[in-house]
Amino acid sequence: MTDQKTVTEEKRKILIVEDDSGLRTQMKWALADYQVLVAEDRPAALALFDKERPPVVILDLGLPPDPNGASEGLATLEELLQRDHTTKVIVASGNEERTNALRAVGLGAYDFYPKPVDPDVLRLIITRAIHLHDLEEENERRAREKTSPLAGLIASSPQMLAICRTAERVASANIAVLITGESGTGKEVLARTIHDLSTRAGRSFVAINCAAIPDNLLESELFGHEKGAFTGAVKQTIGKIEQAHLGTLFLDEIGDMPLPLQAKLLRFLQNRTIERIGGRKEIDVDVRVLSATNCDLASMMKEGGFREDLYYRLNEVSIHLPPLRERPGDVVLLARFFLSKYSKDFQKAPKSFTQDALAAISAYPWPGNVRELENRVKRSMLMADGKGITAADLDLGMENPAEATLMPTLRQIRQQAETEAVTRALALTDNNVSDAAQLLGVSRPTLYELMRTANVTTKRKDRS
């Protein structure tokens, strides 16, 4: 029993698009070494292709509603290749249809086979097609590896470099990742990076902002609806979850999802099936779910605003993005990146930041995080008159931007660190100087000198 299952799992998928039921049965029998999928017209073929993504499609050009022509078959060919250019489409051709077969090859078909079908010839063509498909996919995978998707994350701070390493580790595993952080910290950028590093990189990345869509429309956006499901539903609409099939679904601001919809999302995550609004058919969907929020979901769970079971489904791994003010060194790096980007986008001569602008960028707390920084740099690129962008061009609202320092001196950094260490040691030892000196690894006279320099006093006497 186990051997039978293993053999079945190893079979490669082949999609046969043929309106003749007798010929479909004959070909399915002749190609028993493959997992054969069948469709009789263009809509069925495209729906099956979107779901299964077979590497090879065998296509009859004479499909309804034009069974005696090639228009429907050629249209099917073009749509298949638009969905995945690595798919190998093999078209059927009789002697009188050779012109259309050559036209199909010109549009991107891999090959054609003559009618009546010779199973041995067809199997040989399929074997070559699958081999070429696999080679092309491998080449594209290697090309993606050479151009690291982590290039999308501009960072030099230890916190962000650690996050980059985490992203690389979790990307290859098909697990749910919850990204937390303040608004504007780059949560969607990180989600896209994880997708681009994963095995689903060639598939769709579908994002939906749960806070930007009214509650009464969010369910339809996620799950889709059938024609006539409600007033205004004039056609069938595919939801975001279904659009992300075989790819990645990114649920931004998941903390703003209403409770009734949380229950439906949980059911999908458990069963991996959906039902469109107004529909009765369960649809299997294979997606990886990434989510993000700037809310405190732990507090929301205690208050009943977020389901605990959903939280643990979404939070198999969590990544917290620190605010920009806690990423030393990154802010100037990002500012220069955006300056170069918008110089090219706006086709303007390259500009640079003046020293007072760099000092202001370093000193400003950036409450809007990376998004605010990008907007400020974008605006200054358009509005600045000279070659240099000044602190005034950035318009950060600082009272004395000229007084901001680009970098404190080493002496200032050392003094600040010593003051903080002395204060903390005294607090931990209840102001006992002997114990504090031992904790810091210095002598009592040295600690007294540090206290004097830092202007730190204690009312408690030293122990003799």
C-alpha cells in the first residue's frame, strides 16, 4: 500500500485540453505513467491550470465555441503562457491544421504532435518537455539566489541584521509568520522578502490591508462571492485567498479584523478550504499565510478582541521590527538609498545631504518610521533648489536643527555609558557602594570617582 502511494506521488502532472471525450479517454490511458488532468474547454483548462500548475499541457486547438477553427485554442495557449512562461504547451495538429500548429509555435508553444495520436511519439515529446521545464525552473531559481531578495531590506544595525538572518531561516519552511512593529517600520517589505526567498517565489504575493476595507466588504474581499450572492454582486468574484493559491497571502493589520471574520479565517487555516459567499462548493486552496500588525494582540486576547486560537495559528514564528529610532546607523543609510531612488525616478540630477541635514536626520525621532523618512526625502528631492539637501529642505519641525550633532564623541558616549552603569549598579545593590563596586568590577575609590564625575550621590554609607 505504501509503495503504491509513493509511486502515485512521484507522477508528474499533465493537463490534456481536448473536447472529444473519446480522445481524452484514449490519451489518458496511453499516458498512465503521468498524473493526467483533463479539461474540455478554455475556462475549465485555465481553472485547472491555476489550481494544479502542471509543467506540460497538451492542447487541441479546436475547442468550443470554435471547434472547427483555432481561435479558441490559440487564445488558451496565450493565457496559459501568460500565467507561467515555463509551462510547455504541446499542440495537436492534423495535416490540414499544420499552418495553425506553426502559428501556435510562433506564439510560444513548445512543440506539436500529429493526429492520429502515436502514444510513443507523444510520450517522447512529453519527456523532453518536462526535462526542459525542470532545467528552466532550476536556472531561474539560481538566478534568484544570485540576486538576493534581502537587498530589499536596507539595514546595517545589529537588530536588523539579526532579522535578515531570521527571514532567511523561516523563508524555506511553510510556516505562518506574524510580523509586529509600529506603523511604517516596513512590515510588508519584510513579508515580500520572506516570500521572495521561499519556494513560492515564482507564484503570487497577494496582500490585503484588513484595516483599510469596511467590515461588511472584507469577507467578500477575502473569500470572494458568487453572482447574485448579495445586492450588487453582478458577477462571480475570486477572493484574495483564492488568488494567492500556490503563493503567499499577506494579511496586513490583522488586529483590525472583526471577530466574526476571525472565526471564518480560523476555519480556513484549519481546513485549507474556502467557500465563496453565496456558494456551496468547498474549494481547496494552498497558500502560505504571513500576517502583520501594530496592535498588541496579547492584550487584545485578554480583552476578548482577538481570538486566542487564531493567534497561535498565525504566530508559528514571530518577528518584531524595531522602530527606526532604535536602529542606530540605519536612518542615514536609508535616507541615502531613498535619495538615490527618487533621483532616478524623477530623472533629476543626483543630490547629496549637507552635514546639517545628516545631523537632523540622525537626531530626529521619526515617529512615522521608514515611511515618514521616505516621504520626507521624496519631498525634499522635488523641492530643494541646490545640489545639496539641507535640514530646512527636510522640514522636520525641529526648533534648532543646526544644533543637532551628527554623531556624539567617543568621550560623550563613554561618559553616558558609565553614568548609566553606575546608576544601575547602585540601584541593584540598594546604594551599597562596596557591593556596587564589586558588581562593576572596580575598586571603591574608582567607583567614588565615577560617581563624582557623573554627579551621582547616595545617602547610604559604605559598609566597613
